[in-house]
Amino acid sequence: MPRLAAASLAGTAIEFYDFFVYGTAAALILGPLFFPTFSPLAGTLAAFGTFGVGFLARPLGSMLFGHIGDRHGRRPVLVASLLLTGAATVAVGCVPTYDTIGAAAPVLLLVLRFLQGLGLGGEWGGAVLLTAEHAPAERRGLWSSFPQIGPAVGFVLANGVVLVLSAVLTEAQFAGWGWRVPFWAAGVLAVLGLWLRSSLPESPRFLEIDDRARVPLAEVVRDHWRLLLLTAGALAAGYAVFYTATTWSLAYATERLGVSRTVMLACIMAAVVVKGALTPLTAMLGDRYGRRPLCLAGSAMAALWMCPMVALLSTGAPLPMFVGLMGALIAFVVMFGVIAAYLPELYEPRVRCTGASVGYNLGGVLGGALTPVVATALAEGSGRVPWGVGVYLTAIALVSLGCFALLPETRPAPVGAGRPVTVGVTKG
């Protein structure tokens, strides 16, 4: 289990590094480089629009790779998704800007972002299932949380590279070539990830399945449509909170409040470190008290904290901004720390890779794709404190709270160590 957990953590960290480095670049530099004919606000909105395309691609990736995972195994998904995401990310770093090739530049950016999202759509399901289906039932939450730490590590890596480059390069150097370096670094990380995953064993639970679904997506839509919609709605708030705290806040603070890029990146990274450190703790609480209570508590915390968060952000002072971001990400991790165990347990094994992956990534479309765009537009029309952003996020959190309330508990009763327990819900 430690070896599997470490490999899953490293793989998700690399894949989410690829995804997050684009979000950071979209907030800081892509607007002027790829949409120079737009106003600063319109350029930022356009850059966040290409950012959102990655989320729209993620459910398609989960359908494609979920089919592979349910038909041919969880392990092939990990290799194929890592190759696709890594190659697309390196290519983003090579795209000429608008000044060089005109309108073809943002089109290429859009295509590559789509491919990034396609690869990431398969990554989460494969990494989580390979860990969860090896884990003993009474510790499934803890071991499954390691892939969930990967996004925090990937985010810190992505923003750490940008932070260092921002500190050592001039504005002209960063705009000219420095922003490309984090994308090129993805190639090295992809090779490392492939090496780590090359010797992982296949999931024992997958090998036990005799009646594999011929078309897993069709079966999920036919027999588990209600569960799919509920899981997507339930996860929307987590995505909205995370990408508001890590992507929109960066653009808002640097463009509207005049906070330096270095200071804001440091605040966000510190909050994400806290989030990553708390992930195993919340997962252990889920093993002890159940998945659903943690998800309900996290959604409620998010609903209560969103307006205070935007008020603290609007101060432009490092400590209040850090407190605001940290509170938001603590609410996020209480909700999402148990998701890696919860979603697989909700779906029966024969369609688990498709069901869990599609539900997870549909939540990303609902909560993550448009949130930076909507938040930017709402903040532009507000005063010093963008209360509209807080109200918007609070509404999403309340919707997710309602969806979690309609989902069942799945935590299995303790059994002998080493014997995974299969838990599923009824059809419909």
C-alpha cells in the first residue's frame, strides 16, 4: 500500500501540475500575449475562457478513459492519461503568441487546453481506483486520500516555479520567455511519472470481475443517472471554492488591488500547503465517522465562509488574504478529503471507473469551468468588496449541501485487514 499510494500521489501531482500551471498563466500573462486586441478585463476573461475549456474536456476524457478502465483495467488508464496531458502541456509552452501567428495562436491554445483536460479526465479515476481497490476496507479512506494530496503538491510545484521565475526575471523577460519554462518542465515530470507507474500491479478487484460491462457509459446513464447527477452537483462547490481561491483570487489581487505577483502567489501556496497537510486527517475522520458527514460539514463550512473570504481578500493585506484563502481551502478539504473513497464506493465495480470519473469531472464543469469567468465579471461591477462573488459561491455551496444530503453513506463495517469490501448503491 505505501508503494501504491506514493506512485498514485506522484502521478496525480504531475498531472495536476500540468493543469494548474495553465491556470496560473491564465491569471497572470496569457491575456496580453494571446488576446492583445482585447481590453485588460476582456483579455483576462478570454484567458479564463480557454482555462474553462479544460474542464469541458474532462468529462469526455473520463468517458473515454473510464471505458478503458472498466473494460481493460485501471493501470492502462494511468499511462495513457499521463502521456496525453504531459505532451499537451509541453506543447502549450511552444505555441507562438498572437504577435507572431495572429488568430492561430489562441486557437492552438484552445486545442491544447482541450487535450490537457481530456487527459486529466482519465487520470483521477485510474489513480484513485487503483489505490482504493487495493486498500483494506477499514483504511480505504486514508489510503485513497494520497492521490488527493497530489493536486496540492502539483499546485505548489506549478506556482513555486512561477514564483521563482517572477522573482529572478524582469517583467519583460517573464512575458517574453519565462512563462514558457513551467510548461516545458512538464516533459521532465511526465517521464518521471511514467517510470513510477511502469511497475504498478493491476487492481485485484478489477481482475475479479467476470461480467465486465460492454459499454460502461451506457450502463451508468441507464442505471445510475440519478447518482451521477447527485455526485456532480455535490462536487460542484468544491471545484468552485478551490478555483476561486487559487485562480480567480490571483487575477483579482494583482489586477484590481495592485498586490504584487510574488506576495499573492506566496499567500495562495501557503494556504494550499495547509490544505494538503489536512487531507489525510480528514480521510481518517471519514474512515471513523463516515464519508457523508464530512461532506455535509465541508459544504456547510463553505457556505458560511465565502462572504468573509471575499471581504478578507479585498483588504489587499497578506495576512487577511491568507486567512481568507486558508478558511476556504479548509472547507474544501473537509468536503473533498473523503471523496476518493466515497465516489468509488457509490458505484458497482463493473462500471466504477466510468461512473466515479464522469461524476467527478461533471462536478468540475458545474463548479470549476465558469467560476473564474463569472467571478471576474461580478467583481468588475462591484465596489471595493466583491460581495457578488461571495453570494454566488454561497449559492453553489448550498446546492452541493442539498445533493450530499440525498446521497447515502458508504463506509463499510470493519473487516479483516487486507480484504477490500465492495460497496455499491441500488440502480436508478
